[in-house]
Amino acid sequence: MIIKKSIFYKINLNKNLMKKQNSIFLLAALTALLFACSKKQAEEIKPETPTPNGPTPVTTANVTYSNFAGALFQTKCNSCHGPNGGMKAVWALNGLASIKNDARVANSVLVTRTMPRGGSLTASERELLQAWVDKGMPE
């Protein structure tokens, strides 16, 4: 009888230890996921400003990937969805094709506004990005 109690006691100790280890691992994994995208991303991307002999300002009429959207995605998305990002398995930012080929990108940024996490887009950035999407995402 004492041997059986001793065995059950050891089994219970092992189960409790495993539960504790699993809890610690889960907590660590959740913490890593939560902070994977915490890099400050709230800095506004300013469209190119005109200079007397310089480039024309970016407007909703002339917005393209090369004059606005590309820099916006690099600044706001690359830390999480870039080559070294923690969320690249969900969606990997890999240039214009990766944005055009995944409708979830425009939806999560412009419709549900769940992205970018850890930073938000200004009204001006949203307006220019919406115009870019509406124009068919020109390069």
C-alpha cells in the first residue's frame, strides 16, 4: 500500500512539473508573439515634397508603388512581415507582387484596419494607399 501511494505521489509530482513547464513555455511563446511586432512604426511616411526642379508631389492622382506605397510597406510592415520578422509565416512582404497577390493585405490595412500593429496610419497615408489600391496598384 505504501509503495502504491509512493508511485502515485511521484506520478502526480511529474504531472505537476509538466504542467508548470508547459505553462512557462506557453507564457514565453505568447510573450514573444506579442512583442514580435512592437517596433515603433507610427512614424508617418511623407510623400515626396516638391522642390523647384525636383519631383512632383505625390497625390491621389499620381500615387504609385515606387513613389509612396513601397516605402510605406517597408516602414510599417517590414519589421514583422519582412525576412527576419516574426509574422512572415502569416504573410511575407516580398515586394509589390506579394502585396498584389494577397487581397488580405489591402483588406487588413484599409477595411478592417487591423494592420499595422504597433503603429497606425495617418489619414493622409490611408487616403494615398486607398487611391493606390483603387488605381490597380501601379508600380
